[in-house]
Amino acid sequence: MELFLDPHTVVPLIFSALAFITVIGLAMPWLQPDLFATRLKVIRQRRAELSQQRRAGLEQRPGRRRAPLSVGLMRAALERLNIRDLAEQPELRKKLIQAGWRGQAPLVTFIFLRIALPLAGGGLALLFLFSSAKVAVTPLLIGGFGFGGVLVGYYLPAIILANAVKRRQQELTKAFPDALDLMVISVEAGLSLEAAFGRVADELHGDAKAIAEEIGLTTAELAYLSDRRQALENLAERTGIAPVKSLVTSLIQSERYGTPLGQALRVVSQESRDTRMARAEEKAASLPAKLTVPMVTFFLPVLFMVLIGPTIIQVIRTFSK
């Protein structure tokens, strides 16, 4: 007790304790683990795992096959003709991707058909003309048949491509509301955007392959592209439909301004439902106008025949007596 009551002993102990506490306080930030860095490391590892899984899934799909021998022959013919400008058209590549035809094989096939079909169409038209013995062949008729065959052969690939794009966009539009609802549920359940996209792609792969494929590609791009905005814009460009463009715009604005992701997806989902209802009401309102011509052409003559027919028969029988 005398030792602890001695001022010469107590004062150094107090100052030593204060110095120790000061050193510990200054060193505390370096002693504690960086939670933010640890979380970023976990997120990077998870993104790498998702990227690897998505790439493996895309490589195992049956669409990724070697190009057939015919495509190689068409490519060799185009290289021999030294045609390169047609293969470097961004709009053509965009249309082919929107139709679901990816890779070099569809591009080579389209360009080859765009060159070969006019020649084949003109030749078949002239062959049909000369094989018909009852038609007097004149230079004007030869030119007309040849030009018509060439014109049909030139526009036929573009018509087939436009129909394929329209058909696929209708399929995407039909399956988009279900995909959006699944996305809202996944995000509100606590999943990130990449995990929600991957979940939606896995759930819809059997029922809606087109939308599942596009969302799966976006998941892979979100995992390995440095710019997330570019990955989302690629989704809108590949589909080319208004609902997906609205979704992409909402997601980009949500990440830019810090809006809750679930709230943004719910707004887009409500807008999608309102748009579907308005489209259904528009079709219902236009139905009477569309039924006017069939009714006048088919129903009214039969109705008049049923109503007036017996009277006409009775009149004919009366005057025949």
C-alpha cells in the first residue's frame, strides 16, 4: 500500500497507462480487418464463379457447333470473289442477332444467298419462260421475266430475315412479363442483379428459350465486362423490343442514382402490365371494324337468304299455278 501511495510510483504508472492506451488507439485502425475490402473480395470471387458457370453453360448448349461444310464452301466462294464490304455491315449483324442467328455462319450464308439467289431466280424464270411452248417469247417478255426473277431472289433473304426478327421479337415480348416478375421476386429475396438474371435464365430455359438465352448472355457479360452499362445496353440491342429497353433504362438509372433495385423493377413491371392491358383493349376496340367486311361478305347474304328465301319460294309457287 505504501508503494502505491507513493507519488513517485503512481505518477509514472498513470502516464505509462495513458501512453499505452494512446498507442493502442492509434494502432486500432491498422489492427482491425478491412471489412469493405473483404466484402469486395468475396463479391469478386462470386462474380468469377458466376462467369465460369455461365460460360460453361453456354459452351454446353447444342447451338454451339462447328459450322457445316456448306458454310465453308460459301465462305471460300465469297473470299474468291473478294467480297468484304458486305460482311462489315453493323446493321446486318444487328438484324441477324435479333433473329437469334449468331456467329459467322449465318452472316456468310445470308451474304452468299443475297448474291446467288438473284442469279438463280433470273435463271429459273427464263427457264420457265423458254420451256413453255404456248407462249410467244419476245425480248420484252424475256427482260420482264428475268428482271422479276432477279428482283424476287434479291429481296427474298431480306424478307425471310425480317420475318424471323418479327417472330422472335413476338416470342420475347410474350415471355418478358413472366421473366420480369421472376426478376422482381429474386431481387426482393436478396439476390444481386447478376444472381437474379442467372436464376431467371435457369427457370425459363425450358418454357421460353429465347428470353432465357438473352438473359443468360447478359449474366455472362455482367460477370466479365468492366462496364455494366454496356452489358445492359447489349441486351436492349440484341432484343430490339420496347419493354426490354425500358427495363435496361430503369436498371441503368437505378445504378447511377442509387434507386432501390426492387422498386425500379416493380415500376417497370407495373408499366408492362399497363401496356399489355392497353394493347388488349386496343385489339378489342378494333374488333368490330375488322368484323364488318366478313359480316357483309358472308353473314348478311346468308341471313337474307334465310329470311326472304321462303317468301320468294311461295311467290314462285303461287304464280306458277
